Amino acid sequence: MVEVRDLKTYYDSGSLLDNRPVKAVDGVSFDIRRGETLGLVGESGCGKTTLGRTLIQLEDATDGEIFFDGTDITEIRGDQLYEWRQNAQMVFQDPDSSLNDRMTVGEIVREPLDVHEWKTPAERRERVRDLLDKVGLEAEHYYRYPHQFSGGQRQRIGIARTLALNPEFIVLDEPVSALDVSVQAEIINLLEDLQDEFDLTYLFIAHDLSVVRHICDRVAVMYLGNIMEIGPTEELFTDPANPYTHALLSAIPKPDPTASRDRITLHGTPPNPRYPPSGCPFSTRCPARIRPDGYEELDDDLWDSLNSFREILRERMRAERSIRERLRERFGMETRFATMDDTYEELFGDVAVPDEVEEILTEVADTAGDHDEAEALDRFNQAFGSVCDGVGASGVDEGVKPAFHQVSESGRLSYCHRHESEYRETADVIEARN
């Protein structure tokens, strides 16, 4: 039903000094089959909601294509878009803010029918009462206001409004995250029943992986605007192929307090989507990042410190300097960017650094202290950069990206250099490093 090809959704910064866009969705491709539920999971801020809103044209795509039954909806405008929107709807995350407190429940559910001038007013009212019954509400609720309902009931109202125009495709943006556990189960069961009754197709966005595992046929794992892995739900949960999927699934709580925890702890935070890594989007935090030749046996703590040092250099290079700091730099006076001593001591003071590594790090730190972070970063990449960082064979950042690799007979795909023959490593080895 839905075919997404190299979809990008960028937001302009609005700054006169830095016009780099925020890359909320950065080249995503996948399909959604008719009648299935595709789960979309990932950390907060990874672009899940933006992707969902772009699919139903609540956000404009910057580039790429979205085919809905063969029609590229990024190209349609005016009356065509108006008509198409009957086929694609959205259930929003917060049932409080998505409902107008000044309108009755009947008016809220009837509004899409009024906008599209569906049949007669009497038939619209009858349609609303039928929808309220289908989502588990009573006929007398027609004249009540949203504030008179519980969170679960308000979400049922939102679902009824979504179904008003008989859509074929629905984006569910964390529809149960704001609800109690018992109410979550009721809403999930309701969504499954409605899917069977109306032959609906869902994109189910969620943080709760246990809910995703229960309701979804396939799952797409998203990080920093990119799909990292996509495939059948049970297969992905039991045998993840991508390092990020490994880390995400390891965070699922286990009900047995005596069970061993194989938690993979990711260091640092996701990069700024305005300045994503030039290579693999997960490279700055990946526990299985490919190491450069000659440094395969470096201590893990030292390797983590090296990765942190690279990110500090990147942040210093992007930091905006005030006019006063620029003048002090010009006249050789000390600024907050003038020394790397404290940073160096904090990162490497408690780890054993081989002499050949320390020589390179000292050179890099001195270059950064001379206000030439770009040169310092180039020198660092020449020594410690790898294909995961976008660094080519010459040691220069060439923006080398991973490719999608089929990792199972079911067609499951993973976005990682580790699946290439020269870098292939089993999941057991990846987990052993953690």
C-alpha cells in the first residue's frame, strides 16, 4: 500500500549565521503492506513522529517519494490532496491536547464528515453514534465534553474521529503511552479489533517494545533520522542483527529479578541532527564500531575515551565564538577554547595510553588549542578513523555510508558495515565486547 523511497524531512534553522537544516528524517526507504501493522521504534528525538506526519502530509517532505497505491502523494496539491486525505488519518499521542475542549464529543467526531460534506446532516449524526459504539462509548456521550472523560476514553474519541471517513491507512503516534497499563491493553485490543473489521493498515509508533512485539507484524528500528533495521517482529526481537537494535532490546526490563542482565550501555547522547555523523549515524555511540588497522587490541576504556575526544573536537569546531573571543584569538590572548589540558586529563588521566597513541593525541590537543579544530580532527581521523566514521582508505573523511544488507531469508535488512564480508562479525562477539 505505502512505498517510501529516500524520504527526507529537513527543518531550516532560521539562523543568519548557520543555515544548516535539522535532518529529522534523512533518507528513509521502506514499504508497508496492505492490512499489516508496521512498528516504528527508537529513542526520543530520532524522527519517528516527523516520519509519521510526513507520510500523511501533515509535514512537507524535503525530498524523496511516498507512493500510496502507486500515486506519489508528495506531488499532489489542492483538490487532489483534499480528496486523498480521506484515506490517511492519524491518532495522536496526547488525547488531551488533540481534542478541542470547546466542542462536544459529537461535534469532534462529526467534524471530518462536515468538512468533506459527507451525505446529509442526519446521516452524519447517525454515523457518529455508530462510531462511538464501535470504540466502546455510549450514545449519551455524544453531548458531553472531552474534560468529562478519562484518558482512555479520550483516546477512544480520537480513534472514532480517525475512523469517520473510512480511511485505509492510519498512523498511530504512541497511542497508549499516556495511559495506565490496564487501559493500554483495552486500547490495543480495540485497535486490533478495528483493524480486522475495517481492513486497516497501521504505522504504529511506540517506545514500549513489549506493546510493539504484541501488535506489530514487522518492526523498523530508527536512529537519528535513519532506519537501522527492519524485518518481521519475532525474528527481530529474538535475533537482532544491527548493533543499535541489540542495545535497544537489551533495555527491555525482565520480570524475573534473579535473571541475569545483559544490558548494553551506550555512552554519550545522540548527535545533534543538524550535524549528524558523516558515516554511519550510530558510529559515535556504537559498541561494535570497526577499529582502524593497528588499533584492534586497544583497551575498551581507552577506545571509549578516544571516541569521546573526537566528539569534543567536533563540538569545539561548531561552537559559536563571540566577537570578544574572536578578538582575543586574533591577538594571541587566552580564551575558553585555548587549552585542551583539562579535557585531556579528564578523558585519559585514568587509562593506560600507549606511547604511540599519546604522541598523536598530544599533537591533536595542541592543534586544537591553537584554534584549528578542523586540522586537529583531520589528524585524529587519519590515525583513529574507520569506515564507520565515514573515513576512506586514505584516512580522509569521505562520508562513507553503510548499505542495507539482507540478513535473513525473510528479507530482514540491517544498515551496518559489519555485514560486509571484510568486516563481518557475529553477534556473540559484539555482545562479548560489552
